[in-house]
Amino acid sequence: MMKNNITTNPGIYIHVPYCQSKCNYCSFYSQPISGRAELEQYVDKMIEEIECWRIRVEGVPPRIFDTVYFGGGTPSILSPVSLQRILDKIHSSFNITEDAEITLEVNPWSISSKTGGENYLALIREMGFNRLSIGVQSFDDRTLSFLGRIHSAADAYRTIEAARAASFDNISLDLIYSIPYYRDGFDPMQAALSDIEEAIRIAPRHLSVYSLQIEPGTKMSRLTEMGLKPVSDELDREIHHNITSRLVEASFQHYEISSYALKSDDKDYRSRHNYKYWNMSEYLGIGDGASGFFSMERYTNPPLAERNPLAPEDFLSESIFLALRTSDGYRFTDEFTYENFQDIYQDQMPHFKSFVSSGHLILNKQYIKLSETGIDISNKIMALLV
Amino acid sequence: MSYLDNIRNFSIIAHIDHGKSTLADRLIEKTGLVDTRDMHEQFLDNMDIERERGITIKLQTTRLKYRAKDGQDYILNLIDTPGHVDFNYEVSRSLAACDGALLVVDATQGVEAQTLGNVYLAMDEELEILPVINKIDLDSARPDEVKSQIEEIIGLDANDAPLVSAKTGLGIDEMLERIVCDIPAPTGDVSAPLKALIFDSYYDSYKGVVIYTRIFDGALRKGDTIRLMNAGADYEVTEVGYCIPGMLPSEELRAGEVGYICAGIKQVKDARVGDTITLSNRQTGEPLRGYKQAQSMVYCGIFPAEGEKYENVKDALERLQVNDAAFNFEPENSQALGYGYRCGFLGLLHMDVITERLAREFDLDIITTLPSVIYKVEMNQGETLWIENPSNLPELQKIKAILEPIVKAEIMTPGEYVGTIMSLCQKRRGTMLDMKYLTETRVQLNYEIPLNEVIYDFFDVLKSRTKGYASLDYEFVRYQSAKLVKLDILLNHEVIDAFSIIVPEVEATYKGRAICSKLKEIIPRHQFEVPIQAAVSGKIIARETVSAYRKDVLAKCYGGDITRKKKLLEKQKAGKKRMRQFGQVNVPKEAFTEVLKLDDEK
């Protein structure tokens, strides 16, 4: 019987919004690095922030954290020393479980021989990191160049090898599909399936596979304005379904819209930290622009600064639409039954029923969840809940 | 010497934007009625909408005291008039209350179509007309040219016309003197039976209907019982007085004077503009000439939007009607839109004002359908039907003839736009009556055009094709038979009666295609394919399809920033509120009016 990796304990998210260069499609908040000193100052600031949270978290209800996730930007530009400082501060400030999932997002460029980072992974493994999320995006160098990535496919292979050599078992790869027609004869479907084949061959424990979003203000969006042809909605969905079929065939579980975990008899490779976003667990967001959910309030740190307390109805609707992202969907309980759902959403019931008829949604006394086709138009269904 | 000698009753007539209201402001200022500090720009325009559009719709009257150079005090009754083609009747009645008129002409624009229109109205009332040339402060002012124009085109001697700038105040003093000299004093017999004209009325929540009146003969006091001769109703007078423009009660109103009357009247339509007031127990012989029943030219359907209460709409319409005699409405039932009203207006502007007021002042969420005219339908069986709502048009085989209202349109334009205007009129099934070169640079085109070709966007297209220089005036002439058909629109195979329109048979396919095309742009994608069809007598003549949505998914929840995702979903939900559901299809409310803004090559 597979051990369940998913919990409702709170988690910690550390944000490192610094990058060597901006990828062409990126609309996330990130800054260029001006130097080591700046990074050190940033780490200092985060240590202080953790201290503030230590005080706030103290007391009741007692919180036992079971994930720490370093995301960005490029968290792997932080030196092992900086990472150690942060981890130490976290361990001394909070109650962290023994088997906590501690993840670092890694840009293959950080590990490439150019920066001499092969030891890096061994060092961080030692300090307690037990999961890596490697930003591969594609195994095709031409595509990587088009995306504005600063690493090559070779760098990615090197990174994966180094990770395994450093005894990382829980490795996740990020991939992007629905790449626009950036060169003659480019076939987005072919390219995607080819990357997936390669990923399967490498056999990571987890894959995060994202459809490329062309966001306003990015270089990618400017290119499309100037004539770059993007992938049609229809093709994008077809690619997604083909990817899913292939991965399911290769023993991956499609457990969230963009997430696939290798099935195993004895381990659950679903991302424990990411799941917290979908099951209303708390998570502290630390660092510039980081988002968190704490004490019934969603917040985002400056410079994006926002605070949104959740009223009970918000909590309910979010619980449901976030759970809909997962293959388990939202399960009704004694506290909130299917009848309660029908009652609260009585105006929307005809619409839900219509989505059930069309095969996009499954709704019964036990749960509400999206089918594979439902994912394609999930926003339409989720909009009924807010 | 009689008190009458020191009264002057006059109006200011002008083309839109020639400065009538600014001039009125100046007069009020100069005669010391309102402090300059309190000078509320364009004082006489008192509704927000009017202010926004910079046009006068509702009338107001002002009583000014002026000490002339001869040392005497004169009462100058300035009667304001609406400035839009929709309100000709109201203009003519307020002119009938006057003895003279200032004809204001913009020194940079010259004589324009509506100037002519109003001048003829003034001449019909046998008013003494004093031309005044305004905006002489501008560099492009050509007063001498304009004087010649006035003489040539209108036949008025404009040699000594006062040259003024209402904006700067230049020449206003001289103009005031000229008003005293040139505009005649009123005549009238104060001992004769009362004969007074209603030239405007409005509803005041405290006083009931307030009538603006010009007394021609006799006198009137509080307590008198008056008879409205055309309405055939009697009322007891509760108050009389002067409008300054605030209400100043007085003992009586006498022949030659302009003022107001309150008599416990409940609705403005009971005190119709143009009616004659006399005393019940001492009636005057004949009512004044020129009275006409209100006539609506343009109709549209007004329906409560989803979530809006029918009662609220009904209530608002009733309240609007209290103060707008020209606006009428009747309950109507639409298969598509439910219960609502078919409303009649003097014209498109009137319609716009009312619908905007409903949305704004009354805060109503309404759907307005396409404006339409009244068709006269002669049936095979012999009866005649008046169809205000296109979806009520009977089956074609039962109809002997369909007649549409035709108007005579008078267009004034500089010569270089004649060609484009002619092609526009031709496209709108117009027939040229004549064309006159009034001066070297000003041409007057007279066309007969079906009203339904004029009411949508004729004016806008005319303006845009002529860079704003052309002007338009029109009036109903007759009904004329035409080969017309009803064009129906089907969404998801169901006829949506709110979209039905009556079009010339030869245009049915073109319009059908254009409407389907427009709807395809407006109607959002649904879970399923939505067919859009146009049909005449059940036969499909055009078709478009809105394909089903394929993708609407957020692949990545940016590092736990759930709020961002939620906002996206909320936006989707908000979008739905702007829609109206017909069966399975969601249609944006604007679709009803947007659909007719077909992009003809403008």
C-alpha cells in the first residue's frame, strides 16, 4: 500500500526573484543580479523575515511544517552557504518534521561545468534538500535558444546526472509545450512528444508539464505581434491530451492539471508542497513578491503587496476550485455534503449539470471533479464557483 | 403710455453651437439678474445630459430688467428654445409666445440648415427678426460675408446687425439697445377675455404641473378657473407669477406678459404645449392657432435586463412621462425579452436622452431594442394596421401593401461634399427634390428619404463624410408604399424577436449577412457551436457560426498566488452579468443596438 505523501500541514515557500537573464516567455517577478553582495543582502533580509514569522507562528495553534520549497527566479544561484543559512534559520525558528520535503528549483545552467557547480548538488543534499525541480523546458537546443533559456540540453543531462550522483531520488523535471512556430518546419506536436519521450527515457519521479502562456509584456508576446504564429487552442489541447496519454502509458499519474507523478508501490511522488496550494493548507511566503496563505488570509509580499482575508464563502469556493485542479477533485464530507453544495450553488446547478452531460465534469454524492476533457475548459467550470 | 410699451418678449434662435446659450448667459449677466460669480455656464441648460452634450433640450424662460439708454426700465422676457431637429413643434410654440427673435449666426460658420428652419418658423409667427452676428472675436470671423448671406438667403436686412462676442462680452450693450428699439412691444387688450398660450410645461413635485404662458389678452389671477381649450378641461389656478427663472409669485399676469401658472394639473400631457388658456366663465372666441397633437416618429422597445424589476422600469417611465409630454409608452411583450414597453419618441435624440436618463437618473438596468418607425400596413382583407414593432408584422401573404414614412430632408453643405452626400442619400433610397447653390460655397440639397433610413446613423455618417460641415433638418411628409420584408434573426435555431427588423426586400440579404456577421463578433463562444441565421418568411438567407470554446485553463498557479487566479475567474463571472440569456445562448445586452451599427463604408 503506497504511503500517502499529501498532508494538510503548513509549508514554507522561499522566493528568490533573481535571474541571470530573463527568459522570453517569463512574466514572473524577477530582477537581474547585480552582484554577490546584493544576493547576500537579500538573504539577510529573508533571515529577518523568517524571524518575524517565527514570532507570529509561535503559540496556538501549533504549526508543524512539512515542506520547504525554494522557488524563483533562480534559487540555484544562491551559494550553498546562503542556502545553509536560510535552512538553519528555518530549522531554528519553526517546527519542521523529520521527513519534511525540502525542494530546490534548479536551473541547469547553475550546475553546468561553466560555473563549476557539480559539487553544488552534493553539498545541498547534505544540508537536507531531498527534492529537486529541474527547469529543463525542452531537450531541443534550438527551442531552448528560442525560449531565451541560458542552458543547453547537455547542461540539463549533466544536471540530472549530478543530481543522481548526489543521491537525489526525488527528481522532477519541468517541460514546456505548445511552442510557437519559430522556425520553418517546426512541428509543435512532434516537438512536445519528442521531449516527452526523452523525459520518459530519463525516468524522473515527477514531471511538471506546462502549456506555454504568451503573456503581455514579454518578448514572446512582442514576437507574436510581429508575426510569430502561436499554436491554436485546438492543437494545444490535442498536444496536452497526447502528452497525458503517453505519460499515463509510461506509468505516470496525471494528478493535477500540469503535474505527473511516477506510480510506485511504495512511494508517493506527488509534490507534497505544491499540493498545499490545492488543498487549502497554509504556507508561509518569504521573500520579495512571495505569496502565502496564513491565518485565513492570502497575502503577497511587496513589491506586489496585497492582503486578502478570506470570508467563509471565499474559503469554500476556493477549496472547491483549487481541488478541481487535482484528479481527486473535491470530496464531500459530513461537514459539507453534496446536498449542501447543491443548496449553496443552486443558481449554478443547471450549468454544472450541463457540464456533466457534456462529459467535462463528474458530480455525485462523493465528489466533484474534472474529467480529462474538463481540464481543457476548467476555468469555465471554476468560474461558476466564485 | 401703457405698461405694454416697456415689455419685450423675444427668443434667440440659432443653429446648434452658434452660441445661443452663451449669449443668453451674457444677457442675464448684463442685466444684473445673476451674479457673474454665480454664473453657471449656460445657465438655461439645466439637465446634466444637456450639459454633457452641450445642447438645450428643455425650455426655460428668464425675465430680465434692463435700464435702457433712454432712462426707462424695460422687462425683457427671454424665452429659450430647444436646439434640435426633433423638437420643432416646441420651438414653434415658444416662438409663438414672442414678438421678436434674435437670429444668432456664427461669424465663422454662416447660415446653416437649422438656422433656416428656425427662421422660417419665426417668420411663420410673424416675428420681428433681429440678426445678430456672434463669435466675432475669432480670427476666422467673416461678418461682412455673413451679413450678405443673411440678406441673400433669408432676405433679411443685416446691414446694421449687431456684431457681438458672447464669449468676451463685446457688443452686448449695443445689442440690448437694439432689442429695445427693434423688437416691438406686445399688443393686447387686458380687459378682453383671457387668451393665453401654453408654450411649455413641466412637473414640479411640490406644485404639480407648472405652465409657462404668454398672455395675449385679458388677465389671470390666483383663484380663477381656467379652461384648456384643446384639452377641454378646467382647472383652478393656485398660483401665478414670473420666472426669473426661479418662480416669483405675483398678484396677476396681464396681457403682454410672460410668466407661469400652477393649477393643480397632474401630468404635463394634460397641459399640452400649444394649447390655449382662457377663463371658464368668460371664454375667448377662438383658440390660438398652431396647436398640434404630439406625434412620435421613432419607436423602440425598453425591457428590464435580467435582474432588473419590471416595476422599476414602469415606475421610471411613468415619472419621465410626467415631465415629457412628447414621450409615450405602451406595454409590450417580447418572446425574447419578456415584458417591457414600446416607447415613442420625437426622434433619435429624444430616444437617446430618455434611455440615458433611465439608466442614469433612475439607475435602471435596461435593454433597448433597435429603434424603428411606424409602418402602415394595408391588409388584403381591407383593414389598416399601424405596426410599431417589427415582430408584429403580419405574414406577407396577408398583406396588400406596406407603407413607410417618408421625410423631406434638407441638407446644407459646402460644395465639395455634394457628391458624397448624393451617394449617401441614394444609398439610403433617397430621391432628390432639388439642389440650390445658395452662395458659391453653400449648397442646399433637398431629398425625400424614408425615415427608417434616417433614424439610425444617417446624421453621424453625414457628419463624418463632410468633416462636420453638413447640417440636416427633416420633417415628415407622407406614407409611401415600398417593397419591404421582415428580417428575422435566429440564434441556435430560435427566432429572437427582439432582433427583427423591417427592411427593403432588395437589402434583405445584404443586411442579413451584415447582422449575422456582427453578431458573430459580439456573441461569445459557448460550450457548443452557436448558429446565427437571418431569415425572411422562414427562409434562411444568411448564416454564421460561433465555434465552441476549446480552451480555457490556467496551466500554472504562479507559486501559490491564488488571488490572481481568483480574480481571473471573477472577471469571467462579471462578464456574464452583461449578458442576457436566450435559451442556451448568452447575448451581450449591447447586441441589440450594436447590431445595427453596420460598418457601411463611412
